[in-house]
Amino acid sequence: MIRFTLLLLFLPSLVAGPPEVVDAEFHQHWYQGKAELSRYQLKQSRYGQLREGNSVLIFVTEPLLQKEQVKRERGEAAADTVLKLNAQHQFVTGIYAYSLMTSTFTKVDYRRPTTQKVTFTGQDWCGHSFMQVNRRDSRYAYQVRSYFQNPGDATGTFEKGAVLEDELMTWIRLAPAHLPSGKIRIVPSLQYQRLKHIDAVALDGEAELSKVTNTEFGEQALFRYRVVFPKLQRTLDIFFETEAPFRIEGWTDRFPDGGQTMTTSARRTHTVWEPYWSLNGNEDLGYRNQLGLPR
């Protein structure tokens, strides 16, 4: 049985940062015709209470059409190779359920990854919402479609040079040695925006990368990438391995919820490498057991 506590005990150390990603190693790991699927035990704060749930992170490389910014499935139109992350989170609040999913498409680059597109969909029994961000020249344009009055339907652009919270995990897998640090301008994740019904704007942030040991994720050394959002009174920590392929071990997200400070947390429990898109028969249900997911 896996035990969770809300307080992380860790020892930060001033050591060398992550090594550079090497092209040959990256190709060997990521271009196998498979995807990396990891299941996380999720404790999601919602309405001031923690909810048990599951998160699944799916990383896979694929070609993204440069103009349309959709997956190239036929033809020879110009496309970028991207590392795609599908992040799905499911939990229940009382009688009704939430299903949240964010897809991030980040161009493969070992120094300054560029995210081309992010989409988010959220469903619960009250209604559902959709948000999409596309890179247009040197800035990001967004659109929101929502059942809820705030923001309802909206479009706009983010300021030039803003970092997307939703690209941090793909950035970790591609170029952790070049994660932004210090004072940054950052767009909160599309999921956070929609759950909190906040405006789609970039905010001031403080980012820091350190190596820690003796955490809730075990005694092994891990890198912790921390982003503080002062305006939101929020602190996001992402923990990942110190060597390639820099697998995500888990995360914590501390923010005000229900009149108190709560901590959402997720811890990796299972990982498999499979071409999941072809495992869609009833005879393939056993693969869910390998991921620690209910059938």
C-alpha cells in the first residue's frame, strides 16, 4: 500500500544540473514505434477536499503539420517532429466525476523546445469546456469554448516570450538543462485556468531547478523543478529522474482551495512501453492491469 502525506521532506543540494540530451540516445529511446505510458496515483484538491483518482501521462513522438498544426497522417506536406504529451486526470467529487485531458505538442529541440499547440478538454456533470493554444509566428493565440459564463467563449493572444506551464513536462524530457530559471512570465496550465475560472493571461513567476533526496518519491536523488506563482499563491513542483530519459516521478501543486491551502499530488506507480493505439480489442484489456488501472 502506497502512503501519501501532504508534507514533503527533502534535502536540496547544490550540484550540477541535468546533462544535455544526446541525439542518438533520444532517437534510440523515443523512435521505437511505441509510446511511454505512466500511471500516477492522484490526490486532487477540489472544493477544499482531496479526491482519490488516476493520472496517466502518455509521451510519444509524431509528425505535426507546420501549417495546420495537426498530425500528418498522409501526404508530404511539411511537418515538424514533436514530442506529444497526453495528460489525463480522472477523479470523483461526491456523486459526480471529472475527466480532464491536456495534449501538448512540442517541437523536438535539445536546447530551446518550442511548443506548437496545446489543447484542453474538461468534462464533469455540470458541463464541459475546451481551450486551445496555437503558436502563431512569435506568440501564442488562444480560444476558449465553455459551458460556464466565465469566460464563456473567448479568443486572444498571450504576450510575446511567455512560457506555457503546459510545456514544462515535454521540456523536461527534451532539454532539462535549459529549463527557464529566475523571474519568468508564465501562462498557468489550461487545466488550472478552467478549473479556477481565471483569465487567460501570463503571470509573473519564479522558477528554480535543484537536486533533492529523501522525498515522498523515495530516497533516490531526483531533480525538482519548482515554479512559484505569487499572484495565485501557488507553488508547482515537478520531480524527475536525473538521467535520460528524465522520466517524471510525480508532482505536487499547492494553492488556495476552499478557503485553505491544499496540495494536489501525483506519484508514479506503473510504466509500460506499448503501441497503445493498436491495443483496442477486448483481448487487450489485460494491459490496463499492467498500468494499475481498473478494467
